[in-house]
Amino acid sequence: MKTITNILLFVIVAAVAGCNGQRDSRIHLREEVGSDTLGNNIVTRPVTHAFSVLIGEGIEVTQAVTKRNDAGFLELYVNGYNRSYKTKRFRYRVEWLDENGLLIQSKTSVWLPGSAMGQSPFSLKAVAPVPKAVNFRMDTRKWE
């Protein structure tokens, strides 16, 4: 019994150590949308893979890139991966910020539908409504 307890303790410690990935602070994945697993490192991968549905794996953002298009508008490209085996449906909203970090009021900052098929990459694209946008803030929420 003590050996089983030690093994479980080791798996938990290894999983917590594997959860310290780099994240983009401009994108907020709410608990119902993002992954809430114990981690996806080499020690816990077989366990989390087997219990994906039970532990509620979700999507994670792997890259967020901005660039100016030829017209001078800021474009946002978000890439991610759905670690779950089921399609995840969610809503997202991109808000654009000016050089002072203030919100640029726009009719385009609305909740949009998004989805990611199970065990697949996904991507989203957004374009700023005005050329003076220099940064962004993105939020997600559960599909209702």
C-alpha cells in the first residue's frame, strides 16, 4: 500500500511540474474552455490519455501572432490545439487597444463562435477595425 501511495505522489508531483507552460497574458482561457488536466508530460501522458473525457481536457493556445497588413490594420492569428477527443465549442471576443493601452470602441468586439475538433489544431484570425490599434486582448467563454 505504501508503494502505491508513493507512486501516486510521484505522478502528482510530476504532473504539477509539467503544468508550467508559457502563456500569452493577452489571451484569457476560462476554466470551461481551456485544459484543466493534471498535465501532459511524459509521466502522466498515458494516464491522462486514457481518462481524457473524465478529467475534462480542453483547448490550449500555442501561438498568438500579430502583424500589420498592407492597408495598415493589425491582424491577429491565434493557433491552438484541442487535447480532448471531443469537439470543443466556445465563444471568443477580441478587443483592440491603442498605443496607451486603452480600449478602442468598435462594433466588431462581439462574442464570436469558435470550435476545435478533437485531437486537432485550430486557428482563429481577427483584424483590427482601425489602423491605430497596436495591441489586443482576447477573452473566451463556454458555448451556451
